[in-house]
Amino acid sequence: MSAWTFADVWEAIAARQPGQPALIQGERVVTWGQFDARADALAAHLTAGGLTHDAKIAAYLYNSPEYLETYYAAFKAGMTPINTNYRYGGEELTYLFDNADAQAVVFHAGFAATLEPLRAKLPQVKRWIAVAEPGHPAPAWAEDYEAVVARPAPVRPFKAPWGRSPEDLMLLYTGGTTGMPKGVMWRQDDLFNVIGAGGHALMGLPPLERVEDVSDRLSTYEKPTTLVCCPLMHGTGQFSAFITLNIGGAVASLPSRQFNPMELWDEAVRLKADNIVIVGLAFSTPMLEALEANPGRWDLSHVKAMSSSGSMWSQENKRGLLSYARNAMIMDSFGSSEAVGLGASASAPGAEAATAAFMLGPNCAVFNEDGLRVEPGSGERGMVAVCGFLPMGYYKDAEKSAKTFKTMEGQRWSVPGDWAEVNLDGTLKLLGRGSQCINTGGEKVFPEEVEEALKTHPSVRDAVVVGVPDARFGERICAVVEPDPAATSPTLEEMAGHVKSKLAAYKAPRELVVVESIGRAPNGKVDYKASRDRALLALGVTA
């Protein structure tokens, strides 16, 4: 079995099909040959600028072809690409680039005003490279990206003097809603293997065994087009893009930077996209509402899959989407940046997976706090863990690494903190992340479990559950609800009664705050601290 680097695989594909599309955004198409040449030029430029093996390259970019070109260049040069949350402010960016030891930052020129005052605080950054955009040329203190990638590399395909290694890293920064972000260190070989090793189950493609096999099999199947609607700066978008590139397909991004479900469906039809990648409820609800409001507008017969990861969403939403995309399956993955493949569910028309129900992944188990496996059907709660191909840990944070990556049963596991029960049939009943657990009168309540119950009420479009101070019980449950615009505003009595019909009475909300919008991030996740602060303010309660 080979040891893998992404650049070796993508170069083999580019050499075999240089005229095929690799990256698409709106009317712009970057072929595999152009993708390869532009990444070569950027890799050569970074090396000529004094950056060496394992230099950290930050991508501070919206979804665009330049995002994946930057990663490809870093992989070619044996350097380490770093994702950057484009919603961060100055302090967060300074922390991230400093913590990651970034030596180059590739950024959209619209971010120049944010970056300029930070430059003096980041003396280790040797290269600032700006992707110009309408109204925002490259600033004088940065190099113009297009000029850089237009200069041919001296040697193609480019290889740095120190070569490449399966040990080369990619850093995936995560965890900004529960503290400062931390960088998950993925070796390329581990990441390549954990996302399928160049295989694709839905297409019937087995994992690759040798890089030499890549080009030979390209003529044996039709290359897919994957429309990645969620941000490439997060793991769901990145990993989905990598899976598609590993089989020679095309990765498409939405033309606009603000999510618009009408645009999504228009692009899916225009491109005849095979796969649509989203993140749970934040995408699926407006997507379904657009379909319902425009019957017959879109022919979705070409859609074979809708994929989601990182956020729970409801059986009702899945059923609704599949009633319009009747040839599709919905693939719902349960995992995180540091634990890929914890669980999965597959839904087809008429056979939609239940909310928060997942099959355990082949390398997964649930362990209680004593490090013992939870028995199926026991009702015992534990934390979901995965072994096999794992990250090395968190960059420059041995303490957090030790808390997440644990040795149990004689092998290493990633335990990111998600609690679950194991049903008698071996499926998971996902409860939520332990860090958000609410303790009310000695009972532990996982917000996600209550949120999913609330979201099945016809008046609720979205919901978040937080704990607020209570003199008697320590905390009491507060539901922060975004109502359905077409329904009457929900009441506390309705919400509490609805939850009690599905869960234990102590899990029912005792407070209700109605908001115009939950305000989920582009990756579908919720900032629980901000939601709690919002609830406290609305209730007039002091923390």
C-alpha cells in the first residue's frame, strides 16, 4: 500500500486530463491543466521567497478557485496550509497567524483594511499575497496573486529541494466558539486515507492502492461535479472538495458570498451537479423553503447525493428535500475536525434516517468515563471515539491534545467530547457535546437533544437551548427560538408541552426567548456563549 501526498495524486490526474474542469465558480472554469500550472507557479514563488519545508501558508479567502490552488501549491512545496475563518476580527486573526507560525498569507484584497494594522504584530509573515477583486486591487504592501500564478514555474511539476513526504502536514483550525481556535495536525497520509484513499463508495470506486493507478482508471467512469455550498475554510467543505479532486472531478463554488438557496438550485441545475455539499439545518431549511415556494422550477433528476457533516438536522427536512430530488441519497456524516467518521446515516426517498440517529463507523466505539465500552441497549451514556487514521494532535498544545487523544484498550483514540447512547441494534442516539451540557437539579441535559425536539414543532424554524442561572436548580433550560414566518409565534407552554411529549419532563424549557434569527455561522454551527448572553439580556438575568 502506498504512502500518500495529495500533490502526487492531483499531478497524475492533471497530466492525464489537462482539459477537464477542476474548479468552477460562476462562469469561471479552471481546467486541471491550469489548476496544476497555477499551483506550480505559486509553490515556486513561495520557495523562491525563502520559505522552506513545513512553512505555514494561511488561506484567508472566501470560497474561490484560489482557495484550492493555495492548498495545492502548499502540498506541492512540502509546506503546511492553514484555514482561516474569514469572519474573524483583528485580535482573532493575530492570534491565529501567530499561533500557527504563518509565514505567508494569501488573502482576498477586500480584507486588506483588516490586515494592514496587524502586519506589525506579525513579523514572521514573509509573504502577503492578495487576490484582487472588483473594487479591491492588491494593496501596495502585498503581491498580486494573479501576477504570481501567471509566471511559469522553472520546473514542472514543481518539487521543492526537500521533496514531499506523507508526513507533511495540513493544519485545520477549529473550536472558535468554545475558546481560542486550535490547530488540528493532519498528516497528509492519514487524511488521504481517512477520507477514502481516492475511493468513492457511491460511485463504486475502491480505494487506490498505488499512485500509478490514478491515471489508468480515469477513463473508466464519468467525473462528478460537486457543488460545495458551505465554506472551504471548514472541514466539511475542504474534505468534500478533496474527495472530489482525488477522483478527478470538478469542485464548484457558489458565485455569491452570501448563501442564497435560489442561487444554489440555479447553479445545481446549470452545472448538472451530482453532489451538493451543505451543513445541516442552516442550509437545508431555506433550500426546502425555496423548493416549496417555486414548484416545478428546478429539475433535480441529475442530483445523486446531498452530503452534510458537522451539524444535526431533521428527518422532516431530509424527507422534504428527497421529495424533490428523487434520484438522490442524503449522506449525513457525524464527525469533527479531529475525528472523521464517527458515524453516518444514509437517507433515500421513503427511507429517511431519523434525526440524530447514526450507525457507528467501523473504527468507532462509545466509552464511559471509566474508559469502558458502553453496552448496546444499556441506556448508559458515553463519549464517542474513533481509532485508525487520526491527527497527530493540536498544534503547540500538548495539554488539549492529551484530553482529546487517549489510549484505551491498548490503542490511540480521538475523543472529541460528543456524548451518545448505543441502541440495542448498534445505532447511536446522539446527545450532544459535553462542553454545552446543562446541569439542572443534578440532571444532565444535552442542548442538542432538546433542540431537535423543539425543531419538530410546526411553529419553529430553528432553535438553540442554553442554561440560565436558577437559585434552586443551579440552571434552568431556556429555549431560544426562531419562529417559522408563516406560523403564529410560539408560547412557552406550547414549547414545554411539545418537548415533554418527546423527552423527559425535566428536559422541557422553563424559559423562552423568541428571536428573528438564530444567526448560525456559515458552517451551520451556533455560538452557544453568544446565544446564552442574548437570552440573559432578554430575560433580564445576571450570569
